[in-house]
Amino acid sequence: MEKELLVYVDGQFYPKSEANISVYDHGLLYGDGVFEGIRAYNGIVFKLKEHIDRLYRSAHTIMLKIPMTKSEMTKAVLETLKKNNLKDAYIRLVVTRGIGDLGLDPRKCPKPTIFIITEPMLQLHSPEVKEKGITTTITWVKRDPVDATTHEIKSLNYLNSILGKIEANNSGVDEAICLNRAGFVCEGVGENIFIVKEGKIFTPPISSGALDGITRTVIMRLAEKLGYIVIEKNITPNELFNADEVFFTGTAVEVTPISEINKRTVGNGKLGPVTKRIMQEFDKITRDPKEGTPIS
């Protein structure tokens, strides 16, 4: 019988089937908490420091005091991977406000809940789909503004994204693209977005309400190193439809080309040369020990 994976919960390890949190936890009751999705490639946790830093930034913004140092949190992630003997993995690191009462007052939650789930490598799209590109639709669900439950904060409140994903499912496409309240392109439901036009690369600014993606930053620096001009600017749906190439980036999707938006073919409908080159170079970076933290 295959050994059950272990889950880290508040300093202890439990078999996956026994890992639980309280029904009074405000992460469940109110989506009050923060998280990170992280990947390990061949024994190296890609950009672990950057993910841990962002976790603590998100927590700071919602005034959630994490009862562990960044160093202790890093060790906990690595220990969970070691106990599960995983070298290629998807890691979900979650910090909730903790157990409280049925009111929403965070002061009633004396101790945050911390859990770490590690699973074999997550693959959102097949290699074939990533080669030919995914289909998308622009959803009616607008991104929450930057002065509300903005996606700049990687919080447990993902209802905004889930509604967009439901529309994508109902429309028979792979993914949804979200606009902000001003009507500019923001991001996917769980991905940052880039367009290529006449050899230049454009992406929405963080001020649009998009997540300050770890992979997004890597891709921007990588593209500049490859000689491309990368510009952060507001992007209209019209510019999206008429781009030469469009692609998503993110921890789970890595670099994934988009072939169709609202039934409009992107470029010639095939994997574009710029996207292809970035995909190839990104794959090399994920396996570079200097770009992450070794598990052992």
C-alpha cells in the first residue's frame, strides 16, 4: 500500500486523511488568511525566499501576525517536502487568522493556523495544450479594486477568481481573463498576463489590481535579458484581441500561450516565436540551483 502523504499543521505532521482544522477557523468562515503556491523542481524549491517574503507582506497588509520567523517557515516547508520524499512538487503554504467565534472580529482569534501541503507536481494543462495554446474568455466579473480585497494581496478570499472560473467553464473555454473597474486588462483568474506586439512585450501594472507575481517578475527580467523591451502599461481588450501573441504566467501554469480570446484567434493561432523562446528559457531557469532553495 502506498504511504500516505503527510501534512504540516501547526508544527505537527499528520497523514493527509487526518489533517484537519477547526470549523471555527476564520480562514474557513471568512476567508481570513493568506497563502502561497510554490513549486519544487528536481530538489530545488523555485524562488522560495521570494514566496516567503510575499506571504509575510500579504499578512502584514491584513494585520495578521505570523508566529514564526521567515527562517522557521522556510525550514517547515523544506521539512514537509523531506518527510514526503518529494523532489518535484507543488506546495501550498497557508496561514489563517485561526480559531475564533462566529463573529468576524479578528481579535477573537488568539493564534493563527499554519499548514503546509505538498503534492506531486501539479500540471494544470497538458503539454499538448501548452504547445497549441489555451482558449479564454473575458469575464463579466471585474477584479476587486486596489482599495478593497485586491489581488495584490494573496489572500484566502478567492471568490472573485472562482466566479470568473465558473464563467470560463460555462463558456466551454480553458480560462478566464479579468478586467478591472476601469475596463483595462488585469490578469487571469490565477495568472498574470502578457501580450507581444511588434516584438515588444507588455503587461498590466500592479496598480491595475493584479498580483505581483513571482513568475511574472522572473519573466520580465528574463525577457529583458533576452533583448526584448518589456513595458508595464494599461492594456485594453482591443489591444488584447489584436496582439501578435498572448501568454499567461504563474507558479502553476508556468508560461502558457493563449490561442483564443472571446472566439477571436490570437495572432496566427499557433505558439508564437517570442512565447516559445521564453517558455524554453524559463524551463532552464526553474532547474538552476541558484534560482531557488535546495530541499536537502
